[in-house]
Amino acid sequence: MTRLLLLFAIITALSSLPSKAQSDDGWFTGRLFAYDLITGDGSTFEIHYTHLYNFNNFFSTGMGTGVIFHDGINIPLTAEIRVRPVEKKRILPTFMMSAGYVCGYGMATIAPRIGFETGRLARIRYAFDMGCQFLDGQRCMLIGAGVLF
């Protein structure tokens, strides 16, 4: 757990360094999202931040954390993969996969998602994701919107 937090801190610190861009978006991309988790017994809210390292315009990987407001506050720690299969356009389809551990629930999570991202509008881009989240056998529908920077 300490190593995971240390790695997240190092990636965050490195993102503030000026460097030549690895992709059109630069070396790093941040994703701040608000999700609605729809379960069989209701709905809950999640705020999630992911810090991605861009290998190129098509593939990124990184780490994420957030807060799930369900039966108290639960904190997910996840590893993330993002694939954008087409060239840079105004609207880019994306495929995301996250897997990790939710502190508070005490269980593993896997969340495959599809969505789209807009082209750069000023310094902020917008995105929309939908998919499902598996919380140790329980399935939730996941719908979210957010910004990329």
C-alpha cells in the first residue's frame, strides 16, 4: 500500500516537469470524473481521478484513486489502461479498463468502460464513459462524465 501511494506521488510530481511531448497531449493526462454507480438496490456516487502516462497517441496507462459514497466513504486504488484506436480528431472513441482494490469495502474491483473524448478546447477536454464495475461479484452499471487536462 505504501509503495502504491509512493508510485502515485512520483507520477504526480513528474507530471509537473516541462518536457517534450510523448503524444499530442504531452507526457501525462489527468482525468477527473464523476460517476453514477447503478446497482440492483439503488444508486451511489463516485468521484475518481486518474493520472495517465501517454506512451503515444493511442495507448496510456496510469493510476487512479477516488471516493465512493456508499455506506460511508470508500476509497478505490486502481491501475488504469486507456486505448484510443483512431487518429486525433474532434471526437475520439476510447476504451478504458481499471482494476484495483476498494478500501472500506475490502474487495477487488474491475471496471471495463467505453466512451469518447473531445478534441482540445482551450486547455480542457471533455469525456464521457459508460460500462460496468464488478465489486467482488456484485455488478454495477457505471455512467460518468468529466474533464481531461
